[in-house]
Amino acid sequence: MIEALKLKLGGEAEKLRHELNVILPAEIRRAVEMGDLRENSEYKAALERQQFVQARLGQLTSRLSKLSSIDESQIPTDRVGLGSRVVVVCQDTKVAETYHLVFGDSDEFDEGHVTMMSPIGRSLLGGKVGDLVLLKLPARTRKMKIVELSTIHDT
């Protein structure tokens, strides 16, 4: 999971570096050749895109750095942690729900994905199959039992 995410983010970073170092300078050069820069929308658009690409590249670099510092051997194999897929049953409604714990700065959330720092993530973190976890919400407290767990090591 972590390696796949690193590859995906690395690929995006490489494309952005190419755009920043090759494509955008050519667009800016072309726009400058058109003349008056005060009313040159192509020039302004290229500069704005350049700023956006630089900011996104900074975010990706920071995220890749964080990913590189994660030691998968420190993630428990029998408890809920990063990358775990957890099936819980609400004790009130008897409805099963599936959650997948992801990074807090993840920018793509599929259905059932929750961050480890969200209320659901915090309540599940460290739990084992058979544990009863309490999810404290503003209106009430939900009791959920962990019935199935697959960790990052199982995938």
C-alpha cells in the first residue's frame, strides 16, 4: 500500500517537474514574445499555472518524505493501524460497516475510507477482533464491535 502510493505520487511529481521545467518556460517565453505583458492573458495564465505547479510539487515532496519515514514493521499485525480494513457491527442497529484507515493528508477518499485522526479512526486505532469500541459523537456514543480485521501486512 505504501509503496504503491509512493509510486503514484512520484509519477505525479515527475510530470509536474517536467511541466515546470520544460512546458511552462516555453509558454512564458511565447507569451513574452507577444509583447505588452500588462494585458497578456497567456502570460498571466502561465505564471498562475507555474505557481500552482510549484505549490503542488511542494505538497507532493512533503508527502513523499513522510511516506519514506514510515516503518511498516512498526505497524501491528493483529491490531487496527494504518492501512487496516476493519469491519464493525453497530451494537444498536446490528448493521455491519467497513472502514479503511488511510493517511490524514490523503486527497482521495473512497467510500469507507477514514483518516486515523478522524473520530472513527481514533476509536478504532489499536483495536483487535472482538473488541468493543466506543465512538463518541456530539449527539450520542455509538458502541461497535470489531468483527473482522485485515492489516496492511495482509495485502
